[in-house]
Amino acid sequence: MQPTAAHNEKIAKMTFATVYPLYLAKLERKGRTKKELDQVIEWLTGFNDDMISKLIDENVTFEAFFARAQLNPSANLITGLICGYRIEEIENPLTRKVRYLDKLVDELAKGRKMEKILRS
């Protein structure tokens, strides 16, 4: 299943500030921490805690968020299904990057060990 152009556009325009608290709430319900969430985001994007806070304050879209990111060279090792889509088959680069982040958060919520999540 491939995302439609409208789906890709919707993802591009979503703000990181809107999604971040949802990620955090999901993880806290599962006994994980903000520190772990920020560690996963830093591994994927290169953004430290201060930069994450700044991006939230700026209310950046995912399009701007990933335009500023230095994607981890091992990000392509993130595979599998997320939200009904096989990550490695998503053609739109931005949508694929957002799904990488979704997958990492999902793995964290499921209790996977950090060294596995960070593909080390």
C-alpha cells in the first residue's frame, strides 16, 4: 500500500509540536520516559534536547523539521509496518522519514531495548 499525494501533503503540513506530546503520552503510558524519546529523536535527526524544544516553540511542520535534520546514516535499517504502510516501500522521502520516527517511537513503546531501536 502506498500513501496518496494528499496523504503525503497532510503529513508534510503536520507540526512537530502537535505530534511530540502524543508520542510522549504514548510512551509514558508504557513506562518509558521523555529522555528516551529525546534520545531516539536525536539518534534519527541529530537534534539535541535544546533544538527539540526550539523546534516545538517554532511550531515547525514535519517538512521543515526534516529539512533541518541530519538523518542518521543507519536510518535505512528501519523497516517493517507502521500505520499500515511498509516503510521500505514508501516512495515519498519525507513521508518515509516521518514513518521512521513513528516506527522508533512504536518500538520504544513496545519495550524494545534501546540498542536494538538505535540499530547499534
